[in-house]
Amino acid sequence: MSSIQPVCLISGASAGIGAALAHVFARHGHTVVLAARRKPQLDALVAAIAELGHARPHAIAVDLGAADGTRQLAEILASQGLEPAYVINNAGFGLFGQAAELDRERQLAMIDLNVRALTDLSLRFISSVKKHSGGILNVASIAAFIPGPGMAVYHATKSYVLSFTEALHYELAGEGVRVCALCPGPVPTEFLIRAGIPHDYFPEFLVRSASRVARDGYRGLVDKQSVVVPGKVNRVVTLLFKLVPRAWSLALMRRRWSRIRESSTPYRT
């Protein structure tokens, strides 16, 4: 009978926060499985982590937004004797613009990846995570705390991720499983470019690097926190969203969207 190797599965691992999380988990002794669509980037990350003397990662090129993407990933893991002890759901994307004007299919694809795939992987591997007393880290956003005119569907998907993860945290806490929602503010990665977000959309004081976000996320998961918001200012912002009337927060978001929607300068990392 072939042996089973416990691993840390990281989706959306080819760049940005996902790649930073791969480095953090590898540095702490985990054998990581990198899952994303772009094989060249995955191969480069495998080499970079191995060159640092860490366990050589496994790379699986798969489109988790496809209808059978999560099943394909699970089958490949099983065929290689790899069993997730930790599941890091980082794959996702956003779109900047009014929901009525953005492409409908792209917005539905965002829901498929940000919500369906994340939920599927979280539930699909719960048994193996329990077996190894591991954990699930779901990457949400400070966008989860407030509806977002100008990124309506994205904010809604991240609200789902936060709600789902917090509930799962309490359901599994008694079984020795850590479940944490990582809710970063803006991070200067290709995510912002792909989303079409203007360069001045976010105040600079909210920005935090991918490596710092990854370190905070890892620490929060290890410390059994249910929610981690990297950065003091971002934590204050999310607290204010909870304290002030929702209509006020929405009015603020709407005014900001109206002021900046005509910006023609794209975000550049």
C-alpha cells in the first residue's frame, strides 16, 4: 500500500499573496502543493522555494474556476498520494466597474472561483484536515465588511467567504481544526491590474505587502484566530464599518466611486 503524504494545498499560488503564503508555509516546514492555472509561474516558484533549502513543492496546473476544476485537483492529489492537512484558499479575482456595465459572464465566473471553488475545496478536504489536526485559511478581504459600489460582486463574494469561514471556525473548533479568514486591505500585486482598478483608488496608508499579509495570515491560523485583518489602520477601518450606520458607510463608498470612476490611470505594481 502506497504511503500518504500530508501536504499544505495552496490555490492561486502562482503569484501575489498565494506565492507569499507558499514561501511562509514552506519556511515553517510544510510540504506545499501549488495549484494555479499558469504552469511556468508555478515551476518558477517551485524552483525558488527549493533553492532556499525547503522541501520541494508539488505543482499542479489546474483551472479551479472550471466546472470540474476542483474534482481534477482532488484526483491528481489522490493519484500522487498527497493528502491536504492544510487548505489555503487564495484563488480569486475582482472586477472594477458597475455591475450593470461589466460583462455578466465574467462576474458569474468570479462567483464560481471566489465562492464555489473555495467552498468546494474547504468541504472536500475537511476529513483529511481533521485527520491531521490541520487547518483551513480562506483569503477574504476588508471588502468583506461592506457592500462595494463599483465592485459589487467582488465585495459580495468576499462577504460570503468571511461569513462561511467564521461559521466553519466555530463548527470545527472542538475537533482540533483551525479555520481562519485572512482579510487584507489593498496589496500591490497583479490582482489590482487584472481587476482594472485605478492607481489612486486606495489610500496608500491601507496598502500592505504580500509577504507581510502572508506572515500575518500564517500567524493567525497557528494562533487559532477566526479572522485576521493585517495592519492596524485596516483593523480600525473594519471596526468603523461595524460601528457606524450601514447607510453612512454605503454613502461614503458611493461618493468615492463617483469621484474616481472616470480615472483613466491604471494601477501598476
